[in-house]
Amino acid sequence: MTKKQMYMLDKLNCPVCAAKLEAAVRKLPGMQAARVEFGSGALHVEYNPEQLNEAAIKGAVVQAGVEVAGVMPGRASGPGVR
């Protein structure tokens, strides 16, 4: 079972920061796909909810110096999603 969400981000100031955030989130146990869209300020994730939860994802985002403005159901597919 996988869960897909989109996190709207605040204080995502540069493409390099976006790449670092994406790499950090991808390393979380249970994360199956993660993609940051710098232009829209969105993080798209797909993860196993038995191994990972929303609080842990938010924690990784905050630890990267970015704020979560909102979370909504989303889809994590397309180019660049691994």
C-alpha cells in the first residue's frame, strides 16, 4: 500500500536547496518516490504508511530549513520521480 501526498512549501529559496531537500526526503525509510518542484514550491511524495508518516516527512522538510504551508492528497508520478 502506498500513500501519495503533495506538500506545499514556504521558504524554498533556491534550486540547490530544493535538490538537497529532495535528496533528504528520498532517504527516509519507507519513501518510494519524492520530487520537489522548485517553481511551484511543491514536494510530491509516495510512501509506505506502515513505515513512514506525515510527521516524519514534515520533520525532514523543517530540518532542511523549509516550512510546510499545507498538505493535500497528491500524485507522485512523471519524470524525475524515483
